[in-house]
Amino acid sequence: MGQSGRSRHQKRARAQAQLRNLEAYAAQPHSFVFTRGRAGRSVRQLSLDVRRVMEPLTATRLQVRKKNSLKDCVAVAGPLGVTHFLILSRTDNSIYLKLMRLPGGPTLTFQINKYTLVRDVVSSLRRHRMHNQQFTHPPLLVLNSFGPHGMHVKLMATMFQNLFPSINVHKVNLNTIKRCLLINYNPDSQELDFRHYSIKVVPVGASRGMKKLLQEKFPNMSRLQDISELLATGAGLSESEAEPDGEHNITELPQAVAGRGNMRAEQSAVRLTEIGPRMTLRLIKIQEGVGEGNVLFHSFVHKTEEELQAILAAKEERLRLKAQRQEQQAQNVQRKREQRAAHKKKSLAGMKRARAGADGDSDAEDPGAPPEAEGPDQQEEEEEAEYFRQAVGEEPDEDMFPRATKRRRLTRPPGRKQQAKERRPERARGGGAGRRPPKPQGGPHRAPAKLGPRGVTRDRGQGRRRPPRRGA
């Protein structure tokens, strides 16, 4: 059996194509369309219609809650690659549309003088053309009358152009252009006409009967003698089915377009059908930044040259102070870093000295607590240890009286008995190996005394305790 599935080169080519598509999609502009404040039902529906115009490069199911601020939307827009905000709001006086460029602005505020929803536009048409396949590609933007009428007009044109991806007229596929967005500027009234159309391409030069046959719609030919009558004259067809075409919408197609009869280098007519929404806009002001900043243009408030110079001077002063604060902050941060480094170095040096001193005194014995820090328990242990020496004649073990024996070993020199005890093994080696050790103190018939807890002697015969004798 042959190898099933795709080869390694096919998989690699497909993966590279998907990566290129993702990069191209991320490079295109994306937008958020939502409302702010108490907009009302009609304005909310208008925002949904505008969102429909911006498809597919917009958030179709975006939901913005009342508690979400504009900063929250900006924070979310960054990771998602959103470049524009279209915000609709309503006041007691009018309805406004704000067009924002992220992340640094500017912000254009338009006043919506008139608007018509999609449902109202479609209901007014006899035959409308609107289906879901038209919204799989962004619309074709057409700007009209945006001439040399001022810098604010040029800025408006640039903002509208950046809303949609750029088109290369030499490489564009005509089958991807299904819609058209027309924005017309009227310099007299300073208003913008916002219109949205559906595009349809049909062949020209053929009779109405031929168009019907191409569309697989067979007319009633019961009254005709021959099919040539249908093709030549279009008999039996109603006048309402014929749409007027002229030089204004007839063109020669540079490539084949989807549809029966739309061949390359053939004459075809481009027909537009409005699908809504409609809006009549007027520019109110232009601001720096996103929603806040200096006002660059205002249609109602005009400032003199001196006022503009004063505003620019104040702005430069603010920028200078800001740069000065940033420089001072950077110096403070550097100074604190140096202080921390010096403190760390000094602490490490001290730790090394302390470790070296501890390693040098490791063989020395702990001198114990000073005499003035001794308590009554330690003095009592010393007395009991001294009584044990007098009673037994030997030094007690270290674990019996640790405090007393340790201090005696450190503070007192060895006594005569201790010196004699240390010399006995030498004399034993010299010839006194057979000598018996001395008998313990006491009578020959008394049993040796047994020490109880805390140095108390106990008599075996009577079973009574007697208090320890104090040394002289």
C-alpha cells in the first residue's frame, strides 16, 4: 500500500501558508464598536449596524458592561491587536460618534445629525441584496470630495482610510469585493454622508431573455413561435425586470467575476444596492490622545494665534518639567542601587570576619557563664559536688554535676589529693603494684553510703534519709 496522507513537503508548505495568513491578518486594522452611557435602544441598534459594516475585522460579539471603563477597553485592546474604537453615546442634545486611534490617538468626535437603521433601509427597497457571504471580506472604501479644505479634512480622510486594510489595485481579487462604503464630504455644510452598498456585477449587451436563460429562470414561451423571438426581443418579460444601465456603471472587467456571463475583457455593469445604515455626520473637534488631551480643532471654538502660541508654550513647559522629573527619578534610582550594593558589600565583609573569628576560636572551650550570672541552683550543685568529694574521696562524673565540675576545672587548680591521685600510677609502676587500695571512710561493719538524689545519703539499715553534711 502507498503512503497515506500528505507528504512532508506538503505539510510544511501548508504550515507556512497558515503562518503567512496569520501574520497578514494580524497586520490588518481591527476595531471595537460599542456604546457608552445611557444610549437607548435605537442607538444600541445603530452600534450593531455599524459593527456589521466593519465586519469581519471587528469584534462581532463584543459586550461592554456598565462597570467597564475606557481604560479597561484600552487594556484589552492591546493584546488583541485592536487599532480603532468607534464609540456611540447620547446626551440630551444629540448623538455622538467618537473615532479613536489606538494607542496614542487622535480622537475625532462627530455629531450624528440624522441616521437610519438597516431594517428601515431594507424595508424601503423593493428588492434588496444582502446575504452573509458579503460580510466575509471588508468593504471597499470610497471617499468623495475630500479635497484641500483644511488640515482637519485631511486628518478625517486619513482616519477613515486607516479603518480598513489597504488594497493593491494590481493584485486585488474582484470576487472579494462584495460591499462598498461611501463617505461623501460636503464643504458647504461641512457634513459627511455615510452610505453602505451591496455590489452586483451583471453582463451587458445581452437581451433580457438571454439574461433570464443565463440565470436559469425560464420565462413563459407559450405565445412564441420560435426561441429566437425571446433572444432577440425579450417578449413576454415585464418591464420591471429590466434595470437601466448606462455609461456611468458599465466597465470592462480585467478578470473573471463570479456570476453567469461575467467574463474577462467583456462589458459588465456594476450595480449598487443600499443595505444601510445611513448617517449624516459633522465633525465637532479633534483631540490628542485617547479620549483626552489638547484640542487640535474645534468647529465652534476658534482661537487666535497668540492663544495658540501660549498653549504651545505651556505644553512645552509641561514636557520640560516631565523630562526633568524623569531624569531626577533616574538619578535617585541609580543612587539607591549604589547604596544597596555598598551595603551588601559591607555586610558580606562583616560576615566573613565573623566567620573567620569563629573558625579561629573553635578549639577553645566555652568559659561558661560569669560568676555574677550564676543562680542559686548552680551554687547548690557546687556544694553537693564538694560534699561528694569529701565523702567518697574521688571526683564526681561530669554528668552528675555538670555546672560545678566544669567551673571547678576551669577556675580552680588541682588540689593535693588530685595531685597525689595523679602520681599514684607512677608509683604503682615503680613497685607498688601489689598494694591494696585504701579503705573508704567509715567503720568496718558499716555498708558504704549510697547517694540519693541531689546528694542526700540514705541509710540501708533504717531506710531513713538524713540531710547532707555541709563542708567546713
